[in-house]
Amino acid sequence: MNLRALGAFSSLPFALTFLGAIAANLYAAAGLIALSSGFWGLTVPAVYAILLQMVPQSVAAQTTGIFNGIANTVGAMAPLVMGTLIGATGTFNAGLFLLVGVSLAGSAALLPLLRRY
């Protein structure tokens, strides 16, 4: 499988989340965000494949466990942070824009690895 050819699709979750955040129709917003979640799920195998290419084989299990633990911890805290932000501002837009911002920050943090892997 040519992962480079599929790389363009990795931006779809970000784009769909952003479009959902600015959609005027609530049904369109919900549909776009649901579609975004589906595309996030499609990226999971590639994330672990890239992770395992980046670390020595001798520490692959430990690295995967740490990565998975951090991902699950952040994922568990996300509803609390989103709910607090939405409650404080009174609008879902604040929470959705937080998702977009965190996604962009995470992407920017990975840019140094782009040429190496």
C-alpha cells in the first residue's frame, strides 16, 4: 500500500471538524463531526505503524504502551475539558474550535518528523 498517496486523506478529520464547527445547520454540523470521527478511526493503524518505525525494536512494546496510555488519558480528559469550556462560554463553537486548535498544534508538533519518516 502506498501510504504517501493516502497521506492527503490524513487532513480530512481536521477539515471536517472545522467545517462542522462553522456549519450553520446543526444537522450538517453533527454529520460533519461524525464523519470526522470515522476518518480519525481510519488513521489509527497508520499511527501505530509509524510509531513502530520510529523506535528501536527492543523498546517497541514499552513505547506502544506509553503512547497508548497517554492517548487514552488525554482522550478521557477531553470530555471534561470540552464540557467545562462549553459551559463557561455557553456555545459549542468554543469546544469545536478547541478540537481544531489542538489538532493543528499536534500536527505542527509532528512536522519535524515529516522528512525523516
